[in-house]
Amino acid sequence: MCKRVNNVFFSVSNSNVVCNINEEETVVKTVKQLVTLLKQNNITTNNSNIFCSSSVEFCEEDGMLAGTADVLIDEALVSI
């Protein structure tokens, strides 16, 4: 039997982090929201392919302070 691998893709749009899990998109504004979303979908670094758009690195172009999106995502991932 094959294990299901989750596909998680992070991007930034309109000053928010967008988390796409298996093609279902959710906008999050806080680490707590992202941790809850990841846990609800049973996302771990062991069972998921996790990718980030370049918009995360250049989040200031979408209205966020530089580095904010990276920090939010990193803090969430270490909390799951």
C-alpha cells in the first residue's frame, strides 16, 4: 500500500500568507492559524512535500514587511 504524500505550497498575496494543501487554498495571518491548519490536515515534514513561492522571499512586494512571511512559515513548521 502506498502512503499518501501531501503537497503543501506557500505563497504571499495581498499582505497574507496563502497555504495551498493538496490544491485547497487557505489564507492565514498568524502563526497560530497556520499551525491549526497544518495540524487539521495532518501535515508534517515527514509526510509532506513543502514548497514556497518566491513571493515568500519577496513578501515586501505584496505589502508585508521583509522577512515576515518566512518567519511565520518557519515558526509554524517547527511547532507542528
